[in-house]
Amino acid sequence: MSNSSFEEGKLMAVIGDEDTCVGFLLGGIGEVNEERQSNFMVVEKGTSAAAIDECFKRFVAREDIAIIMINQIYADMIRATIDRHLLPVPTVLEIPSKQQPYDVNKDSILKRAQGILKPVVRRR
């Protein structure tokens, strides 16, 4: 299998509230693999931080997932795990939800990008 066809087969995963997941599923990203594992998790009122953390780690471990989108409200619940994820793939994107507006100051990817860019800007 060539690299280009491998990359074309990569998936996006979603950890979010019902509205977020339904929106992305209607957009066509839903997938169930041969092991009957889906690439999305609907977080409900009673869903524990441990369950979200376990799902996130499962998505990170899957070779077929390139991007993990997670509502920032749920990312906050597992912030330590997200901050420990330093690999570029799968990329973790924190997205807003109806319950909580997006806060740029909490986004771990943006914090890392700012940390990389600040030394470059100072050298100029």
C-alpha cells in the first residue's frame, strides 16, 4: 500500500455532545471498523471523565484516525491527557459546543503553536 492511499484512508474522530456528533455524522464522517469500533463518542449528561479519557486514548491508539475533534468542555475534563498528547498525528482539535463557548486560552494545540512561534518572532 502506498503512502498516498494510506493517508487517503485516514479518519476523523469526534468526541462531543449529541448535536456535535450528529452534525459531523450527517457530514459523512461516521465509520465503524472491522472490530465494530466507531470513530465517534456521544457524551451524555452522565458520561464520566474516565469514559471520555478512555475513548480519547483509544482514538489516539488507532492508526486509521488522523484528527480527533473534541468539544472543549469535554477536553477540559481530560485536560491532563490531552496536554500529554504531543504527537502531530492524530491532531487534536478542540471545538465549541452549545454548553460552553470556545476559549482560545485553553486550547492545547494553540498553546504549543504559540510556544513554537514566539522564539521565531523574537529572532526577527
